[in-house]
Amino acid sequence: MAHGNPLLLEDVLVRHPELRLYVMHAGWPFLDELIGPLHAHRRVFIDIAVINWVLPRAEFHGYLRRIVEAGFGDRVMFGSDQMVARIDRHRRGGRGVRGVPAEEQKRDIFCNNAARFLRLAGRPCQS
């Protein structure tokens, strides 16, 4: 677990300031350690894959809410990585995101943030 701490990325981020990087699983359970790199490095994004369907709903919502309230909702991406493709997990993960209050934030998480991260800005996201 200690090797999952997002602060361990600091040296690489400082050495390569133009690097676009996303932290898998939003760095869970290192929420406090995630906020610093998000603040200091504007090209750091996160995905919420797996934690959006593995964690209890209240834990996931609290984690995501803290990230959004800290001002980083524009860098959260819906992820779909898993070893076994099961549509029920994708559905459950999508329902978990729906706990984020604003419709615009949901659109950003499901599409706009990833389009920006992947430099697909010319492709409109579905509402």
C-alpha cells in the first residue's frame, strides 16, 4: 500500500513539468496525499475506476466529494479498467458518480475531462 501514495510521484512531476499523468483509482486511500499533487501540478488527473464500485457508496461519495470540493472536479475521469469485464460493475460505478451534485460535473467526469486529458477537445461530449 505504501507504494500507492501519490506523493511518490512528486520527483517525476517536478522533473517533467509538461507530463500529463493520471493517478489510478484516485490514489485511494491516500486522499490527503492526493490533494497536494493535484494543487501543485495542473496536468495531474485522476480516474475513479474500481473505487466507484468496490467501495461502499458512502465512502466513495465522501472521497469524490472531497476532491470536487477541493476544486479538482475538472480533473476527475470515469475509468473502466478491471480484469473481468462485467457490465453490472460499470453500471454500479456510473450510478456512484451520479451522487455528485451538479449535472455539469457528471458530464465532466464521464467525458469532458478525459477528452481534455487525451487532447480530444474538438470532439463534443454527449450530454
